[in-house]
Amino acid sequence: MLDAAPPVTPQPESERPNLGNRLMRRKPVEQLVAESGQGEGGALRRSLTMWQLTMISIGATLGTGIFVVLGEATPLAGPAVAISFVIAGLTALFSALSYAELAGSIPVSGSSYSYSYATMGEVVAWICGWCLVLEYGVSVAAVAVGWGEYLNELLDGTLGFTIPESVSAPLGEGGYINLPALVVVLLAMVFLMGGAKESARVNTIMVMIKITTLVLFCVIGFMGIKAGNYTPLAPLGVTGISAAAATLFFSYIGFDAASTAGEEAKNPKKDLPRAIMLSLLIVTVLYCLVALVAVGAMPWQDFEGTEAALAQIMKDVTGHSFWGVVLAAGAVVAIASVVFAVLYGQTRILFAMSRDGLVPKVFAKIDTRTGTPKANVVIVSLFCGVLAATIPLGELANATSIGTLFAFALVNVAVVILRYKRPDMARTFRVSLFPVTPVLGFAFCAYMMFSLPGVTWAVFGGWMVAGLVFYFFYGLRRSSLATAEK
């Protein structure tokens, strides 16, 4: 058990750090761990097991990427979309190894934000945290948008009607507002306010339903595979495969969600690394299997413009709408569980940032009855719900991917810095082939970022500028380290 960090002694005015030093001030690992679980007016409760942590990561990852984004990536790569999944998975794997080491060493709620704070300083931590807000908050909205597509497929197959486009699509896509997307975010909000243990049980049930649904798709879809659908393997070349991989990286966002539960895990130092690696393995195997079956059962050209592609394949292979309905029902549950788990992660990251004084204290306020940051959950849910109801999926997915890749790149840097600066620190998991593995992780993230379109970079640049403005006008003076220096 790490000892609590000694209190910071106020410095004389003449010895106060200059701006450069203030930007690079670090929060000691011991202090991060000592503050674990503590919020405004209460504390988070340690109740999550390794299995529940794994289900949180799978719940946050396995969903829209395979049910919705597959239909957008296949026209870019053709039958080689399975290779694109492998490339995206390798990018995630290298970063997952770094996450696993840091999660076992610094078991707190802030995920890569906290790891950056301990290794690269406050301004880098803020940038990382701001990227995580983009990763988690915006991906909740993006996932919720995809939920409406499968909900309409389910309603059409069971009740014979669909929600009118005017209230099921955002502006620019034929409608005025996406009400289903707003509804699924608000439902997740209600469950999250019940407490971490209760939320984890609901999440586990939903995860098991969606794994069963995807296995069922593979079994039925296999019967419809035509060898000719795999040729030519890469009709759009390596460029198409890379572009699809960058888009599909969205499918892996969320495997790090277990690291956001560091302050609610029963045995975080051992369970967090295991949960991260196990969840990524399960998700990658399922993605590759589903992609191979899907492009074998439907010509890759037919994916373009096809909503709820997996449900369509089930109907085409069996000749009965029943199986398409079953798939749509599974997708509705699957995508809802992603909204649920990712929203959980977002609230815990903001909890950590709030405790450090970088965002308003309301995000760290704990409800004493449930042991959850209830106000945090409500604010984040309403923000994500409005975003989901008004912004198209494609723009959200790409913006989320670039923010995630940037945060992952910083994690790979953080594990190198901490290994050299604190070589004797107790680690329950160590990255193998160090430092080659984190260097490769950083390189993969950079490559994927530069595969994204220019408009995504423009959005990302605007987001970063807004974040830095907020930091210099708010966080720089109000951070807990700043107040300790006064």
C-alpha cells in the first residue's frame, strides 16, 4: 500500500514557480492513490470484481463499431475490412499493454488523464483529459445515434412501423431531431444513478445478450457465405484498408473503460490489468469473425447506404424476417450497453478532474445514499443526449477516434517516463519488450491519426483550442496543486 503524500508547504512569493513550471507541475503517484475514492461530501464505494470490470470494458467497446460502423468501413476496404479490424486491433493492443501497466500502478478513476498528471505535468494532463471528454462524451452521442437505426429495424419487424425520419434523424440527414438517441442516453442516466454495483449487474446482463447475438449471427451468416464475395480482396488497395482501419478504430474505443473504475474496484492493482487485456481479446476475436462472415454473405458493394447491415444479412440468408428481428433486438440491447458503459467512464474521468480542481467541483460531489456522483451523471447525460439528438453519426465517430488516438499516444509516452523515473515502483503488470512495445503503440496511434480526413483534424484543432482557453482561464488557477502553492 502506498503511503499518503506529505502536505505541500506554501512557498514564499519570491519562490513561487513561473508559468512554465506551473504548466509542468506533476501530481505524485502517492498523492493520486491516497486521494482515491474521495469526492465532495462522500466517497465512491469499492464493489466491482474482475469479471464486472471486464464486462464494463466489453460493454463500452462491443456495439456500434460492429453493428453500425462496419457498414461505413466496408465500402472503403472491400472484403479486406477484416484486415482493417486487425490493424485497428493491433493499434489498440499496444496501447492496451501500456494501459494495463499503468492501471496496475496507479489504480485511480482518471484513466490516462491521471497517468499523464503523474508523468508529464498538469497542462499535458489537461489536454489528455480534454481528449477523454471528446472520446467518452462524444462517443456516447455517436453510439446513441446508431441505436435508433436498429430500433427502427426492430419496430418494423415486430409492429410494422418505424419512427418517422423527422424525429429519428438529425438536421442534415432528413430530420430535425433524433429522439431515439436522446431516449437511450436518458435511460442509461437513470440506471447509472442507482450505484456502481447495481449498474455493473445491468451491464453484465446486456453484455451477455450482445455476445450471444453476435455468435448467432456468425452461425447463421456462415451458411450464406459465397467464396466469390472475397475477391478481389482489396479492390481499393492499401489506402482503402488504412482509411477503413482509422474509421474502425472507433470500434475499439472503450476497452480502457475498466481503468476509469479504478476507485470502485475491489482489487484494482490485480484486476484492472486483467480486465483490460481480457476484454480486448474477446472483442477482437468477435469483430474479426463477424467481419469475415458479413463480407462473405453480402457483396461488399452492397454495404454502402445499407443501415442495420447485419440484420439485412440475417434476413437474406434465412429468407425470413424473424432472424433479422432477432439480430435487431440484440443490437438494440448491445448499443444501449455501450451508451451505458461509456457514459459511466465519462463521469468518472470528470470526477477525477473535478477533484483536482481543473473542472467545477459539482462533478466530484458524491451522493451519500448511492455512493455515485449523481449531479455529474445528470449533467454529462444531458449534454451527450442533446449532442446525440442533433449531430450526424459520421462526424461524431471520426472526431471521437482522433481524440482517443491522441490520448492513447500519451499513455504510451507515460509508461516510458514512469518506467525510467520510478523503476522500483511496484507493478502488477509490466509491458513486455519494453521500450519497443510502447514506442510501437505511439507510432500506430500517430499513423492512424494521420489517416483521418482533414475536416476531422480541423474539428480536433478547434476542440483543443477551446480546451486550452478553458484551462488558462479556469483550471490553471483553481487546480489543487495551484491552491497548495499559495
